[in-house]
Amino acid sequence: MNCRIEDMRHKEVINVYDGMRLGNVCDLEVDTVTARVAALVIYGRLRFFGLFGRDDDIVIRWQDIQVIGDDTILVNYNSPVRTKGPPRGLGAIFHG
């Protein structure tokens, strides 16, 4: 099956690990040596309409893709565990 980047952008990415919707494909990482797709990138969600920046991007390695269907892409993605760190953005002004 051949698929254009434009077609990939309309596919919804679902995590089979927990059934969560991760978003839509926003970008691709390409290995320029082998000319192969290395990963899918889903941009992080905007925080408060973008005024507080955005969450980290989700990068899904090509090996973690289970199925590419007509409307969805099923992936096996374990999100990194975040430890509570110092506030970011304007929250740092109010907390420190």
C-alpha cells in the first residue's frame, strides 16, 4: 500500500496499549541515509489556546506501528512517565 504524507495527516493515531487517541500525524522523521521513514510525529496539544506553549510532541518509532488502516493508525506506544518538576511557562511566575 502506498500512502502520501497528505493522506497520513488525516489518519487518527490510536494507542493499542491503553486505547487512547493520541492525535493525528503532523510530521514524519525520515532517515536520510536509508531513505526510510523512521518515525511519526504528533505535535503536542496547545495549552490554553497556545498562550502557555504546547505539550511535548509524541514521536512514534516506525517499529511501534501495528497497523495502518484507511482512517486510523494503531500503534504500541508507552508514554514516558513524567515526574512532577518545576512549573513551566507563566505558572513559574505564580509558584516561584
